[in-house]
Amino acid sequence: MTAGNATFVFRDTAVLSVSIAEAPLVVTSAQIDAELAETYERLEVRPGLLEGLAGIVERRWWPQDVTFADAAAMAGAKALADAGIDSGAIGLLIDTSVSRANLEPSAAVDVHHQLSLPSSAMNFDLSNACLGFVNGMHMAGMMIDAGQIDYALIVDGEGSRQPQERTIERLKSPTTTAQDIFDNFATLTLGSGGAAMVLGRASDHPEGHRFVGGVTRAATQHHQLCVGDLDQMRTDSRALLEAGVELSVAMWTEAAETFSWSDLDRYIVHQVSNVHTSAITAALGIDPQRVPMTFPTYGNIGPASIPFTLAREVDDLRAGDRVGCLGIGSGLNSSVIEITW
């Protein structure tokens, strides 16, 4: 197997908007600790790890009647309004959500219907764990550059309520072991939210924020380190972190031959935890002050976390700022896309 990055450069793609939908129900880590207090005491596991170690104070849940597609559609509607683009102009819709209620049909058809997109708008799901949204940005940029479409809408809707409720209930069992707690720890760090981005042709939108290019790299020998569904997610957190850092360093080092990413104005890193953020910034030599964080109050929102964090940073970005979006998805895959604001 040949090792190395896949490198891509964009010619005429720009971000016209990036928007979010916030889940309204706040669930604190202290609440989860209280739910699991008896289990922690029996197993002599110290409470407070979600907040003290992972740095996650709270996360959000959707009400029971809000679907994953609803969350994606809410974010998509806001992104269209923020971009000032009529839904009839969209030529491509990609739903990148990990959370999905059914194997078929695609979640994209639900979002397409809710947003009244035209019948000419190609629509499909693109799933690649927490890297899906970045992959969607890449694919949409290629289609815009190729002249196949004028505008693309990428959406994502995630919900952590079901896996967390079921995981908490399982961990209350008298047969739960300390290893079960650690295997399911990452599930309790997840969050809920929606995010969306409208992309268009840079030559038609000088006010847009240009895609520059990026890289992607795989290390799929690690595909068993994190395996999950809507009922549970079992993760070897330490091994996943070590493998993810190793993959990111290899990708980042080779990318230096084409891109200069040592001094970007912002690094929008996939939001996981304090431990993950510290490890990635140290390994890549990134200034932590240039890494905005949303995980302390929103948790890990999966593939929505990069656009979600970018959207919350928009008001502080200035024309000409260089922004790197760095994602890692269990499996493992890693990608970076550079945007000039």
C-alpha cells in the first residue's frame, strides 16, 4: 500500500454562508454524574471525568419531536437566508449526518422536501463519521469548479439524546464493570446540533470566502477503534487518540510541501475534548490561542462540529484571514481544507 496524501486545489469556489441550529435542551455533565452516582460508587470510579478530564461542562439535546433531518433542514434554511440565495438555485444538496433514523430513504430527501428545493437539485447522503461535512465541502467544491452546478447546500443534523439515554440506562446495571464505563465514555461526550453551508462560484460572489485547497489521508487499519450506532458507541479512546494524532502529523507534515499552514489566523479543529485538542495542537505546532472551542458547552457534535464552530467564529473573522478546517473521522480518515476569509 502506498502511503501519502491526496492533495486538491480549488479554482472558483467560495463559502457564501455557514449557519447553525442550536438544540434547546441543556444537559450538564453534573446531571449525568448524578444519574451514574451509584455505579461510580460501586466501582470506585471517580465522578467528574466528563468535566474535569474531557472539559465538557454541558451538551444539548433536541426535544423528542425534532428529527435529525429537521435539525439539518433548520440549519439549511438559515444558511440559505444568510447567503441570500433562493432555494431554487441550489444544484446540489448533501446531508452529511452520522445520526439517521432509517437506512433508507436518504436523510437528504427529507431535507430536500422541507426546503422545497428544485427537482433538478441532486441530493444524497455522504457519511464518513465525524469527517463527513468536510468531505461534503470538498465534493461540492469540485462540482462547482467543474461547472456542473452554481450553488451547493451542505447540511448536518446530529442528536445525542438517544445513545446517551440508552447508555446511561445500561451503565446503571449491577453487572456494569469499570471497563464498560471507559468503553462508553466517548458516548457521553457527544452533543446535538445542526449546521449548514452554502457554496457558490467565487467569480460570481466577490464577497464570498474562497476555498484554497487541502489534503486528505487515510489510516483504515484503525477502523475498529470506534464503532457505534444509535444505541451505543464503544470506543478505545486512548488508542483512537494516539492513532488520530499519528495520522494527523503524517498528513500535516507532507502537506507542508504544498501548503503553508504554520501560521493560519484560525484553526477550526474537530471538537472532541480537552485531551484531544491539546494533543493535536501540540503535535502539529498550532498556537492554542488560534483554536476556538465549542465542545465545553456543546460537546462533540460529530461532523457538524467544524461548521458549527466556524459559524460561531464568523463575527470575529476579518477579510483576508486564513482559516484551516481540520477534521478526523473514526475509521480513520483525516482532512484539511483552507479558506481565505
